[in-house]
Amino acid sequence: SALGTHVARRARFPRVLRSLPLASHPMTADPPFIPLKDPLQELFDRLSAEIGSFIAEKEPDATDLPPVGKSRDLTKADFTVQWSRFCAARKVNPVAYVKELGEGLQAKIEGGHDGLITKVEAVGPYLNLFVNRARVFSLVLNLVQTTGEKFGHTDHAGMKRVIIEHTSSNPNAPLHIGNLRNVMIGAHLAKMQQACGWDVTQAFYVNDLGAQIGLTALAYSRIYHKIKPYMKIDHWIGAMYAVMNTCQELQQVGVDFGTLEDACALGADAVAALMETSLAAVAGDEKKTKGVVEYFDIYQDLRERFEAMMTVMIADIRTIDDIKTEAGKLNLAYEKQEEWAIKIFRKMVVDCLTGVQQTLSTYNVQHDVFDFESELGWEGSNDKVLEIMENSDYFVPQTQKNEQGVPQGAYLDMASFITDQGLKLGKGGYQKEYPPLYVLRPDGSTLYTYRDIVYSFKKAARSDLILNIICSEQELAQQKVSLGMMMMNPEMKGRQYHLSYDLVKLTTGKMSGRRGRYLLADDLYDDLKTVIKEKMGKKFLEKGEDVTPEFFEQVTHEVSTAAMKYALLSVGCLTQINFDIAKITDFEDASAPFILYNSTRVASVVRKFEKKVADGRVPALPELSKCDTGKLDDDKEWEILMEFMLPFASMIRDGASPALPEPPLLPQYGTHKVCDFLNHMVRALSAYYGPTGVRILPVDSVLDAGGWDGASAMHARVHLCKAFKQVIDNGLRLLMIEPLERM
């Protein structure tokens, strides 16, 4: 029924309804908002209850009341309710219904109702609501003050366990700019999910198996005791890999790298002569010819940059006839858990990870667990999963001679599984003619794709949800892993998702692991800090501020790392980033320095107030409960409360806990939302206390003239500024940025 059958026919309220009592909420006894709940939703619920109590007197069974929403135009209403669907279900005219509803509610308000709603207006099918702003301000400011750094946090997820795997860079190289985007997305999402009530574990998957790692470990074990590293250890190891890979590639095209080293020592003519001889030896083989030219060039480039290391290194490894085979033997010994090989690998891998962790610590990132790929085999997980996989109807064993007469590895027939399960194909589903997932080589050894499935099951055993942060180039591979898990255990459906990101485009140059050329995270930090120091040094000079070297170092460090974080998080994950140092260090544009600078302006207002109190010019700040929030009467104040403070928790929740869709669709995580939120909030604040904004503190000339009576409004606004700062600080901490008081 609607409001009774009588109302359903006539689409109007009976006159008697206007005299029904409303729920009473004494002005001095608003129950406080509950910590770890969404304050905006709580406010919606309270307003709905006030409307619902009016309707319930006539229609007690109505359970489908339309939700209260925030008005799109705060100059026309504070909140609004759309009644079209509610009325359609009762076959009543929504315009007439809302008109009568509005008249009845307004009569009750004018008759002494003491709820949050102070006025209603019917506008077509909408019921616009106006509230007691002073009471809403009190509720919100009290919540900010009592929850502090936890304001914006909710218990939405109920402490469900999530594992976020991020970074997972190869443990034989330093972090570069592409790795760093992965790091920032994963670490930031972890912070956001913790704020939504998830029990978060940040995992680093250490890929300590494979040809690259074996090559590097071989070199590292032979020269570590012969030359002391003269670079940061992960840089040193990365350079070693580049040299070792180049020497291996030269051997593959028939060039003795020891002879090339001797030629380099003699000069350019000797190198040219050796190249001519080497090219003649591979004449007619286009691939090898290209290899000779390319790796002669790379070798000389590496020698120019790492000559001291290479001199020692080449003298040792030039005795290895076949680097690829030797590294393969070392890899095999490590996989077989031979103690001598474990010592070699773990020394190199752990040393490299130590350097990587130093970089991560610069950006305030810390993983909870490091899971080593090698241990999947050692603990027997690989064998256990393979036994299950081999019993699957979709497992196709490896063979030395397939239909084409060539060796073929074992694979999972994904296309048949998709067809048999009736899974969706095409748009919003799996691609047609789905490729197989190869899991074993023809010799029966495991591929990394197989080990990814094993590791995913291991993560699933200790979590309710798995999120892998990956480059967009790995989309299909990740989808195959999730599909493979589902094939082996239907309960794994929807347990693992990935969040993919696009590449970072450099304004100059290209990265190359083979050449040992990267835009390194460490180098980029140094470049950023140089620019930030120059800009902030000028600002302090212009303001005539004398700061200590320690303070200057701390502030420029925080601003530099913040600039990097904001640059990598301020756009959607699938948006390519064009990395421009000048733009991301701009104090006037959308950037971390811009946000930090404006947040310190709020802190400056509070400091100036405290100085006036200390000087005896204005009265001290009373407790919030003794302040008159009715003095917060400027529309800009209400707008900031409605657009930023109240929706803060729901913004975090929407970005960190979106709905989990049917695979292969992916959740739409909003790791850019906090940056966007903070940027817009500090711009609104600039307008609030800018030249044409609200005067928060009295100027000395007004105080000197006497008769100033603005203490009540000033106190309310100082409390409001403190709350503004708390919201900004909490947002910055979600970005792993430490808030500043001065800048």
C-alpha cells in the first residue's frame, strides 16, 4: 500500500495527517556520530528517519522509502529525496504526493519539531531538505576531534583478509620508474583498504629462479670477494647482470668477449678490426649479424660506465667457455636445494633486496611478507598442485613429438574449459579462441606461469581476497592464472583479481635492462630533491625565514617523495603517465607541493591564533562543546563540510572496496581518488580564507580600536580549521605522505 488506500486513489495526504507527531530530537541531545561508520550515511539515515516517522503513522508497512541524497546545488537545498519510483509503485502522482508531503512536514516543523530538518520544499517529484547547519557542524566537528587520525576510517570490510602483492621486482636490479608506479599503487591501495576495515597483508613475491637470476648469481659469487662495491648494492648487482647478459649474448653469436675486452684496451681500431672479423664469421646469418653489431655496442657502452668493475669481472669470467650452460647448472643446483648453491643465490638476492628496501623506505613503503619462488618447490607445493592439475580433464601432458613433430610442453586447455563451463565470451567475457596456459616445458620442468598458480593457491589459503598489482602487458597472463585456479577448484572463482596499470613514459631517453640503463627510482629522487631544494630555498628567502639545515633537509625530503607519489597516483591506473619533473614540482599547479603548501596555510592560521592568545590579544580557545557553531554561517564553510568532510569516508570506501564483479571483469579500484579529493579540497580552502574569503582572525588594527565582538565566531572557525587540517592530513597519510606544519 501507499499511505493507505485512500491516498493511493487520490494521490494526496488526508488533512488529519498534518497533525501527526514527528519524532523528537532535542537540540542539545543529538547522539554523536559513531566512530568507524560513514558519517554521511549516518546523516542520511537520521534525515530519512525524520521523514519516515511522519509517513509511518499512516503507512507503517512502508519499507521502500527513497534514500536521502546530497543536493547537487547547495544554494537551492542541503539534501533532497526523489519520490518518483516510490510513487510509481503505488500508482500515485509524484508531484501531487510530494506537494502534500511537503506541506505536512513543514506544518510539523513550524509546530515545534526539533529534528535536524528545519524546512522542506516540494519541487516536482523532489522533496528538498534544509537542515540545522549548526547542529550538523557540531556533529561532524565532534567526530573529527574524537577520532583524529582515524577520521574517514570505517569498519566496512569487517576485517576480511586481503593480500595485495605489489612491487615483486626481479631481485637482480634496482627499482626503476615503472616498478615505482607498481609500488605506489599497491602501497596506497593497502592504506585505503586498511581504512575500510580490511585486514591487509602486503606481499613481495621474490622471483629468485630463472635464467636472469642464475646469470647474476654466477657473476656475483665469483667477484664479490675481489672488488668492493662502489655503488649502492642493488645498482651494483643490476650493472653486473647487464655485463653478464652481454657476455652471454656475445658468446651466442660466436664472439669471445675476452678478446673484445683486449681489443677495447688497445683502442678503437682494434675493436673495429675485431668486429669486421666477427661479422665475416656470421655472414649470411641475419640474426647473428644483428647480434654482433648490437652487443659490440652494448659492451663498449657498459665498459665506459662500469670499467672498474668490468676489469675485475671479465678477468675472472673469461675462462667460462659457455656462460649460459654454467648459469643453468647453478640454477638447477639451487632448485634442487643444494646447500652450496643456496648460499650463492641467497647472498646475491638478499643483498639486492636490501638495496631495494632502502629505496622503498625512502618512500615510506614496507612489505609484510617476502615469499620466495624457490621455496614453492622446496616445501613441496609445486608437486602437490601438479598432482591435482594432472588429474584435470583439461591437462594436456608434455611430449617430445607433437602433431607437428616437435617437442611441446604441458598445458591447460583453457578454451575447452570455458566452453564446457558456459562462461561468457566476447565483450565483458573471455576472448574467443582462448589460448592454452603452458605450465611445463617439454622436459617436465615447471614454467613461471605454473609457479604463479601454485603461489596463488598459497595466498588463497591465508586470505579471503587476493589483489595482484601488474603492468597492463601482463593482463592475459594474470587472467589465465585466475582461470586456472578456478579450473582446479571452483571455489576460487572471484578470489583473485588483478589491478593493472599502464607504463610511465619518459620525456627523454629509454630504459634498457640489457644496457643497465634505467630511470632509477633513486636517481629520480635525487633529481626531484635538487629541484625542490632550489624552489623552497627561494621561498624561505623571499619570506625572510631562517630555517635550520636539519629542518630544510627534512621538509625537502618529504616534499620530494610526496611529489613522486602524487605524480604516480593522481591519474587512473590505466592512464599512461608522461613524467615531467617541472610539472610535478609546481607549487601552483595540481601537485603534492601544491597540496602540502596549502595544508600548511591552514596550520598557519591556527599558529597565528595561538600567538594572539599568548600575546593576550584574543581569548583562548574553549572546548568545542562550548562553541557556538551557529556562527559558521558562510556558505563556503557549509560547502567544504558537505563536499569534503562528510563524504571523506565514502570516497575512501568507493576507491578501496568497489563491488567484486563476475570474472573476467575486474573491480574498478580508484587509487587516484584521494589525490583528486585533496586537490579539490585545498582549492576550496584557498577560496575560503583567501583575499575575498572569510576573515577568521581579527587584524591588530581592529583589536587596537576596541569594541571587537567576534570571539565566538573566531573560536568556531579555529575549531573548523583544525578539522580541515585533520582531514587533509588523514588523506595525505593514505598517500604515505607525512603532513607538514610549515613549508
